[in-house]
Amino acid sequence: MKAAAREMITPRPKMSLTIPPGMAPVEFFNTPANLKNLAEENGLFRTPEDLLMYRKLIGHSIEFDTSIILDTSKRILDPLGRPVRRDQMSRKQKKVWNHMTRILFEYMLEKYPDPAQHLILGGEACLDATWPLNKPGVPSIRMIHNHFMVFPMADLEKSEHANPTDPNLTDSGHHGLFLRHLSGVYHEFLEILDLQILSPISTEESSLRLTGYPQGLPSWELKGGVEKLKDQYFWHEYEQVLLGFLDFYSTFFSLVSTGEPEVPPLANFPQQIREVLLGSGRFQRVARDIRELVIQNPQFANEIRWQPAYKQLLYRDDKGRLIVTISQNSVGNAITELLGIVVKREEDEAAYAAAEPALIGRLLEARERLINANLGEVIAAPSWANGEFVPQ
């Protein structure tokens, strides 16, 4: 079977919300009013640190699909003042965030033990943190989230091949920037990380047999498997991967913006930036080319995310290994596309209703583990008011 990106058709229910006249859907879905509804109608669990677990009603998978978001919408009204990356969270928030991530990932691995049968992934992203301010529907949620999902491999195998030039697969062209023009220096820069638990692995070795993705991204195998998720040093290394990426991204787009080769003021690895990045003629040449594109091409300029926007993925590969990878996050694409999966949601109330009881059952099972860990309080949404699914 030829490896190729896949397009998954996922049923979704009809939206029950009424969008106010004159508002585009993207504008309404990113408002605090919608987030309030999300918590009340689909919330599962909330911690004292404002970490909210909820059911993804318009999600990627009807097998297992849930997210944790740092919901600061009531506490911080200024959208630009909210934490949107893990490095902006408090130490306590990160500790609970890591604990919840481990618990949910362990649940998925136990529920779906065979990598030949199910694809398991957890993807962390800054949620619309840097949506261009001149683009319609500027989001006001602007919060970090972690997305946990499972895809049956049989469903992926029977899915149609996706268009390889799909803007989502290519990060609107920005993935090609890293992959084709900066891959060498990107890998070289991230080699500076002093990692003991995460071991570098090529994406040719760790990519999924079915899709051939991820492609060309720095990747690391979690040596020791799931047990190492309990090791606090793993989470330190997971953080180092993010910090290295942020330095690379900030340095590159600062150079594109000003044309001046400077170390960002809050850099985590300033010496390596000087030696590896700013000392690279190719790095500077590509930045100059992108700078000229921004000046000449208004459509390209409108897609740039000037502040660091990322997707950091933890997934299980075909051999059952746990793999970490990281990429930039452009407008409109999703975490699944790093693995070559384009999800197309289609309204199909009957199909969703048929899958919903089992889906909710699994979400409640996973929530039970958070309850047992004494991390927060349950949310009694209408569809699970008493801890069991109730059709609405």
C-alpha cells in the first residue's frame, strides 16, 4: 500500500448555538460567550488552576476525542494578556497540565494497546495565539490547549487520499519553508539540547506506514516507553524541545521582520543562536527571501504568524514507540495534519448519535482517572448530568 496523506470524514451533530446576526462563524466560535457555552454544555472536568477538560463536539474522531484548555476567559479579559504557550504558564499550572496529560495518555494506551489497530496521539498547541490581526475573525479565546484523540487504523486505511497540496498539510506553505529550506539548520540547532530520555530519531524511521508522515521534522523517541511519562525529567526534556523551537522561530521571524541579525531578548539558548543560526549563511539568506515575499505579496504577508506558534506532538508509531515531534502552527491547520490526516467534519446527526453513547462512555472513563488523582471537580453537563450518557 502506497503511503499517502488521508482525508477522514468525521460526522458531527448540528450546531445548537445561534450565531448573532452579522457575525461570521469563526468570529463567534472564538468568543468568550462560546467558551462559556463549551464549558456548560460539553465540560467534563475543571481544576483549581483553570484547566478545563471538555468533549470536542465538532471534533476529529468519534472514537476518542477530548481537549484540555487553560481557560482564563473569566479571569483575564484582555485576549492578548492570556497565556498561550506552556512556557507562559505558572509552575503549578504546568505541573498539573503534565499530570493530566500523562493520565489521559496512559488511559489511551491501556484502552487501545495495539498500534496496528489504533493511532493514538496527544497534541499541544498555542490556540490561535498569533492569528494575524488584519485577518477576519480575530480569536478572543487565545489559550493553550492539549488535544487527545484516537483513530481506528481500519478507518484511516479505507479513507481517500488527501490532496498533498492541501493548505492544511502544508501549513499554508510554511511547513515547506521549514522542511525544504531550513531543515538542515533546524535539526542542527535542536541538537544543542542535552536530552537523556528523549533520543533523536529520523522521521523516515518513525513516520506512519500508512501516511508517510510526519515528514522531515526533528523527532525524538521516548526511551523506556510509557513508564517514563511518570518521570519528571521527561517533562523537563519535553519543555526543552519547546524552548529550542521557540528560539529558532523567534530568531528567524525577527530577522524577517527587521532584517537585523539579533538574538531575541528572552532567548533560552543565546550562544547557540549566535553560533548556529546567525552564523548560517543559508538561515540568513532564506530570511531575506521571506522578507522580500512579505514586502511584495500581500496574501503571503497576511498569513505570517510573527510570534511563536507551535504544535508539539506525542504519538505512538507503528512499532509501538512513543515519539515526540514539533512544528510551527499556521492559520487554519490542525494537529492531526502533522501525521498526514486531514479531517473533514460533515454534519450527520444520525451517524454521530449512533457513536455518541460509546464515545461519552470512554470520555467518562478517562475522567474517572482524573477524579481518582484528586486534581479537580467534575462538570455535570446535560449529556452526562449524573456521570452517565443521557441523550439530548
